[in-house]
Amino acid sequence: MRLSARIARFLVAGAAGFVVDVGVLSALVWCGADPRPARLVSFLAAMTLTWQINRVTTFGDRAGPATVAEFLRYAMASGLAALINLGVYMGLVTWGGAFRTWPVLAVAIATALSMTVNFLSYLKLVFSPRPR
């Protein structure tokens, strides 16, 4: 599969995950849940969905049968990228300047970095090529 097609599919999976994340979070908060633990539930739901989409479409030519080990590698890679996202965001906003005035700039940079880490870790560590 061409890299551009793989990246496009990765972005679609991410968009679907975002919709599920926001939807589950909103529903849980609407039902009275504390938004902090609700966010953990919504993140897990979104991550599970993106694992399924990515393993079938984005990395379908590289993925073998779905296994718990593969899901755990995916979860660890996703968690690492989330930590990078939050760390970069917090660092930029703490550093100040334009990032404190326009924190959306910090979100954009943090998201770009974490998405790159996600994509590369999924490509190289989570979905190993199938033997032919």
C-alpha cells in the first residue's frame, strides 16, 4: 500500500475515534458521570475502535490475526502518544508567549507530534508485516 493511502486511512480512523471519544464522554457526563473518569472510558472506547479500523484498513496488509498482545502493543503506543501530546501541550503553554495567548497553537503542535508517534509506532511496532 502506498504511504499516502496509509496516512489517509490513518486520519479517517483517527477522526472516527475522535467522534466516539467525544460522543461517549458527552453521554457519560450528561448522565452525571465525573468528566475525569468518564474521559478514561471514552478514551478506551475510541482506542478500541481505532485499533479495529487501523488493523483492517490502514495496516490490513501487515496485520495478522487479532490478538490480545497486538491490542496491548496498540494500547501502549497510544498511551505513549497521549503522554507526548499532553506533555508537549503543557510544556508549550507553561513556556508561555504565543502558546499561552493562543493555546490552540500548542494543541496543534502537540497533536501533530503525537499523531506522528502513533503512526510510526503502529507501522513499526504494532502491525508487523505478514510473512509471504
